[in-house]
Amino acid sequence: MARPSHNAALSGIEEYRRQVLSHPLARGMSPLEALDHFKSVPAERFPCVAYAQRQGVPCTQPRGGFPLFEAQRRLTQQLSDAGADFIPLTVDSYTRHNQYETATQLLKRSEEEGQNYLNGYPLVSHGHELTRELYRGLRKPVSLRHGTPDARLLAEVALASGIAEIEGGGICYTLPYSEGFPLDRCLLYWQYVDRICALTSTKDLPIHRESFGPLTATLVPPAIAIAIEIIEALLAAEQGVTSFAVSFGQTGSMVQDLATAKVLRSLTRRYLVECGFDSVETYLVYHQWMGQFPPQREKAAALIAGASVIASMISADKVVVKTVDEALGVPRAEINAEAVDTVRYVLRICGCLETVTSPLVEREAALIESEVCSILDAVFELPGQAFWQSVFRAFQLGYIDVPFSPHADNANRLISMRDANGSIRIVEPGAVPVSDDDAREERALLETRKDRAEKTYLQLLSDINMMV
Amino acid sequence: MSKARVVIGVIGDDIHVVGNRIMQLALEESGFQVYNLRTRNRPEHFCEAALETNAHAVFVSSLNGEGEYWCSDFRRRFDEAGLTGILLYVGGNVVVGNRPAAEVESLFKQFGFNRVYHHKPDISVAIGDLHEDLRNGATQP
């Protein structure tokens, strides 16, 4: 068995970094380049400073990435002007899959023809020197949003560009995004990312890591998402990361959102402290509905407003916002800026001084907490010489099972559905080690729903598409 | 009586997995034995799986529109493997762009598919058709 440990920090990292940085697109960057650059970056570009400055209201962060430098520069300006507290840099999918040559070719074509042939900003192709120019004069943190199983070079370029928040993780950026990239390799590659974030940090201005809790955003039971978030916080802490955000996606049930936030916040803290990582600062991020959006803009706006109220009720440190064009594709910069403005409006008029709770929320939270502890305790008991090996084994055994993951290492045995209040219930746990009592309560709560469809798959379809 | 065997999967570099998983559950619930190739498959993967499992039917899905590119010689491949009577169904969003449903259906029938469900998300229709085609002896078990 292998619990998280301070001794797990990657050794021999200097030589390893030189290998990664020998790539031509690293443009001769030295391992000290990022650390040097951050000396000239204003403190407000670090998430810990932005979070410390927020006053009761969650910070806002849109999503957005265009292939051309000028378009990204304009988007950055527009989002900042609209009041976004965090500025996104969303990376294109070729770069996410390490196909830098294709990304570079399509960037060239986009530049020549003035059209977008990439669905995001090809950060590695643009390189760190140009990307620094995107953020000249900016006094807000930039967040790298991607979905990359092997983000070693990408993270090096991001840090050298002055980007102080890196989203992702070996699990959360692999299981929902990849069908075959081996999970054990992803866990090791993300150790590298975590380690270089730690090495680029100073005591007062740490590089910030954030995990992606929505996962497949398709009927993921909160206990599964929370277990993964805590594991990724622990894996990052092992590498010396001291500023970390856990996150989750709107579940579709207000009760379950309130309960999930409570358990995610408290258990992340508890497990970090238990494993000796008391010094890690943790934050809670809420993603507005990540499933299928209604195509009608009025309904989309209503969904976004409702999600903003929940972000306020759970006292999220940050809310990641959607736009009214979510169902239609990548939004224009103006629509994206409008979304930030709308969400800030709702957060202002629906301020919430403390986290809201109720007996129903407490009951849900107790159930989720018990399930998360069962899962994590079972993972800690699995054999392995290092914690990451126990984590890898947990997926092979189906102890952690993410519904609707395309990944070959995911068990796909857990089945979940919604109960009467829309909360996601575990109908069939597969190999996930929840206790018999908890499994019984899950089923009892599911029985509260009277209008269940005759066939499982019809129920699943309507549960998945509940917001449409 | 043994269950009828169906090979399902998503074709091309498409990793849209939600419909694929739902389809597996729907077919299993309707009494079929399902062999799920999941995402990112080439035509030969369907053919090899059908041979290996002695399948009655193959369900090909495409959501990102790559279907047209990959499916053009689909039936020929199965004929060459000796799987001449096998039922071939295709569904999802099988072509890129907005094209008339009738045109898309006739295109995929030329490719040798028995049934085409372009932008018809109700899986129960295909399951009903499969029951009917099997009753009519469209394939030799």
C-alpha cells in the first residue's frame, strides 16, 4: 500500500527538463526561463492574489481561444474589460494531442487565409516570447485550459509565457478526453507538470494548479468526482504544489450541488492535512452546466443565471461561465464578454454571505462523504510503491469508474440516474467500493422518483439531456 | 434460444461515446448480445469483430460526420470476408454539413447499408427494425 508522501517528488528533474526542452518549439528555453520571467510579472497575475482580493463574490472566468495572435489579444482585452477576474487561454485540440506540426501548419494557413482552422490557441506553435506579448499590461491571472494527457512541453511554454494557472491532471485530463492514452503514463507526465509548477513557485507567489472536476459531465456521481479531485490534489501536493483548486460541474440538482461543495471543500482539506500537506492552500471552483445546453438563447441565459445563483450559494472561489451560444459552437468574443457581464450581475444581486445548507443538503452530504471515504480508503490500501501506482490500480480494478468515459482503462460498469430532485444516484456501483448501507440509500433515494421510464436507456437519455 | 449478436462502435477519429454507451445498454435491455468496439474504429475493426463473434448485425455510428469518408466500401469488405448476409446499420450525424435526409439515406444504401438513421436519435426505431429484419431472415445466424 502506498499513501501520498513528500518523498514522491520527482528526482533528477533537471536532466528530464533538458530532454523536454530540447524540442525545437521550446526555442532554446532554459529551465530557469519561467522563474526569471515571473520576477517581472505583476503579483496580480497570480491566482492566490486574485483569490485573496475577492470580496464575498466568486471570481469569474470565461473560456476562449482563437488561433491567431491578434484575435486572442482582442479577446483577452474584451474579456478583461467585461470584468472577468481570470483570463482563459484555451488551447486547440491538435496541440492537446501533441500534434505540434499539424497545429503549426494550420496556424500558418489560418494566418494566410484569415480563417480559423484551429479550435483554440496553438500555444506551443506560437511560443513563449510572442505569448508574453498577449499579456503585456494585464493585471489578472491567466488560466491555461486544455485537456492534454501529456502536457509537459505545453506547461513549460505556458509558464515561460507568464501563465500562473495550469488546469488539468493525469486523471481529469485523460479519462474524459482520450480513448487510449495510457493512464499510467499520464499520471507520470502530470507529475512532471506539477513538479515544474512547484519549482517555478516562490513562497508568496506560487504557481496555481486546478483540477477539472466535471470529467465527462454526464451523470458523474459526486462521490466519484470528489474522490478524483482529492487524489489529484494529493498527487500535486506530493510534487510540492502549494496552491490548488478542486472543482466540480453543476450536477443538475441544487441540493446535490450544495452537498457536493460542502464535502469537496472539507474532505480535500482533511486528506491534505492527514497526509502532511497542511501548507497547501485550496480553493473551490464551480463549473456552470457542462452538459448539453438548450439551443434557445433565452433558456441558455436562464440556465446560466441559475448556475450563478448556485455558485453564490456555495461560496465558490471561482465560477467558470458558459455563454448563450453554448449549444451552437465556439462563441464570438462579444457573446463571451456579455456572458461574463451577465454572470457578474447575478452574483452581485444574489450575494450570499455564508454557505447555504438545509437538512436535505446535510443528508446528501453525509451520504457523499461516506462514499468518498470508502473509495479513498480502498485506494490507499491498494498495493504499489508510490501513491500514483495505487491510483492506477484503482482504475484497473474499477474502484473508480467514470460514467461515459471513452477511455480504455475505465471500467464502465457503474450506472447512475437521477432521483426526484434531479440528484445523480448510483444505481449499479459496479466495482466501486461503496458500503452496502450507502448503496441501499442510493437506491432508496432513486425510488423517490415516480415518473421513471420503463427502459434504462430512455431514462438515461432524459437524465443526460435534462437541461435541453 | 441464444441471443442475436450485434457489433457496435463509432467510426473514424470520433470519440463521441455517450450515444455509444446508451446504445449498448438499449440493445442489451432489448435482449441482444452486444460487442462494443467503443470509439475510434476503422471499417476493418467492424469486419474483424463480426467475423470473430459470428454477428447477425453491425451498428456503425458517426457523430462528427466522418461516416461518409469511411463507409464507402463497407458492404464489399464484409462480402469479401464471406459475411454476405450480415445486417449493416448506420446512424448518427453521418455526413458533414447540412444535406437532405433522402440524399444521405440513398448514399449509404449505395454503400450497402440496410438501414440508415441520419439525425434520427430515437434508438428504439432501429431496435424495432432489427427485430423485424431478423424475423424476416435477412441474415443467416
